[in-house]
Amino acid sequence: MTKIEEQRVALVTGASSGFGMLISLALAQAGYIVVAGVRRPEAEDELRLRAEQEGACGLIHPLRLDICRLEHIEQASAYIEDTYGRLDVLVNNAGEAVGGMVEEVPLVDWRRQMETNFFGTLAVTQAMLPLLRTTGRAKIIMLSSISGVVGFPGYGPYAASKFAVEGFSESLSMELAPWGVDVVLVQPGAYGTPIWRKSFGAIQSGEHSPYREVLTGVLAYSKRTAEQAGDPMEVARLVTRIATMRKPKFRYRLPRSTQWSAWVKLLLPDRLFQRIVMRLLRQKDAGRE
């Protein structure tokens, strides 16, 4: 068994389910000690069970971490420093999705979205940077989204938070270059993770809303896209590969449809791209009915 001081250490936020749990398992199977941040205490037992089933028992250490609570973040930073004295990989995965039409989403929900996806991610990163800088050749992997590149109708709050993460990451990447710390953005498209049930699945438009038809089309299209997407383990495997790369790229997109969407937006005039998106949503919704 490799000595603890010689093993690589990773912190994964939002490890209770979805991408976070899969990434934690994949990193542990690759030999990392994984500090798995979970917001809900009851999720710790499930994570330990999955680790045992996947042969990663003893390498995954659940830790209570709500990224919107500074005391949790400070405690996590102190725990990692006192226990391991290093941090090789930070995976900023924790977040939530708030959807709905811009006019109809209450301001309190906009604030909650930014508090979690942007300010929470920022707070964790700031707290872990001293350890990451001193470890050497460390990596910060940000779980962004295709919504950090394309602002689809009905996803305004979520897109705004991910666009913020993208800009913050670009600045951070250049700031940390002198210390050899790589900042990497991973932009998944729609995968069949619990976020669809817990977040987007709860979006509804009022019976008399002027946006009802558009929002119905958006949600129907998004749900089908998630159901038809590949295995979420693709994302976990990609994150693990990035963690072990010597010189990773700054951005990674998957699956192929996500790469296509980003390139089309880049190549086409903005208004034409927007018309194509709206036409696609109407066609999909009409086909469903």
C-alpha cells in the first residue's frame, strides 16, 4: 500500500449523487484518496456502500460539505491539510439547476442559483488554493455545462451561473499558471443524472403564462436529450483522465452533440443561431404531440 504522504489526494464536491458520486468512485479506482463532499449526512452511507461495491473501500472518505456554508468549507480545508498535507485535484461539481422563463423566475431563486453554482464554487476554490499551489502540478476541474456556452430559453438562471463559472475560470487559469496549477472546464451536455428529476423536472409554467408553449417545448426536448445521451460514467472517466494528464486542455465538451452545438454557435451569426434553436424546439414539441 502506498504511503498516505505519497498518494494523490482529491476533493470532489457534490458527491452525494450523479456526476459527483461517479467521479469520486472513478478517482478512487485510479488510486486517489478521495475526500467526497456531501451536503446530506444520510448520503454518506450510500457513498460508502457504493465504494465497497466498486472495490474502492478505504479510499473514499465522505465529508459533510455544503458549499453555501463557509464553516463547512473552512472545516474541509483544515481537515485535508491536517490529515494529508496536500491536495492534488479539486473537482468543483456541486450545484443545482433553477429553470423557468426569465420574467417568471422570482428574484430569490435567481439569487439562490448564483449563490450555489457560482459563489459556492468560488468559496471552495479560494479556500483550497493555498494547498493546491504548494502541492505542485495540481488541477482544478470545473464541472460547467453546455449551458455555459449556449443560453437556451427556459434555462436563464442556470445558464447565467455557468457563464459566470466560465469567466471566473478563464481568469483563474492565467493567475495560477506560474504555480503550475491547471484549471480545466468540463462542459457536459444533457445526461440522465438526478438533476433532471430534482431540478428541471420540477419546472412548470402557469396555465395563463404567455411562455407556456415555448417552455413546454424546451422541457420536452431537454428530457428526450437526457434520455438519449450516453452513460454519465463518460463524464467521470473524462474527469479522471484529466486528473492524470500532464498538460490537459482548458476546455472539454461531451457528448458529440455538445461539441456540435458549441461549434455551430461559434460559426453562425447570432440571430440565425437563435432562430434555428427556436425552430428546433418547436419542431420537437410538435413531433411529440
